[in-house]
Amino acid sequence: MNLILKKVGTSGPLPTISYDAYDGDRKIGEAQLRLKEGGRPSLPENMKSHVYYEVAKEYEGKGYGTQILGLIKEEARKEGMHELLLIAAEKNLASNAIIRKNGGEYLWDYVSPEGERDLKYKLSL
């Protein structure tokens, strides 16, 4: 496994840097690094985050998510960031494990009006 992130652009008011993740010539996922906290409009301010990542279904469970987040940490350091704030749905066991494997420290959780629980983490860089 030789995972790399390729920057595909910068956009938005936050701003956001978007990446595609490749293992050789196979695109296995994507990620976004927000230089300011942001996220779904329905989330309260204390649940905004810096990172979004996704692994294509056929590559799930193979360690790619852990590597993508590790590479995003490196990119954040290059941008002068000292910590990342992330959220994951409580029911998304894989994402919670990926965040913890990368050193994520649980901060608090939030239950939406619909009853969905999100967990917030901090990653020190």
C-alpha cells in the first residue's frame, strides 16, 4: 500500500483544500481539510470540524481510512495548524476507530433533534 494525497483544489469561505487519495493509479477515496471549523449547517457551532474523508466502498476495511487521516494530519501541519477537530456519527464504528488510531481524544457528543449522536474529537498535531 503506497497511499498518496493529490490536491485537487481549494474552495469556499473557510477555505477548504480538497484531495483525492490514490494507491498507485487507483483512486480509493477523498478528503477535505477545512482551515477553519465548518460542517453541516444543522450542527451547532461546538460540533464543527476541520476534516472530511471518505473511502470508496470496495476499499473499506483495508486500513485506507487510517492512512488518509494520517496524511491529512501531515497536510494540516504544513498549513501551520496545531490541532484538528473531527466529528463522527456514533454508529460509524469504523470512523471512530480511525480517529482514535490517529490519536483522537474524545471531547464531547451531541444528540441531534432526530436522535442521532455525533462524537467530537481533537487531534493534536
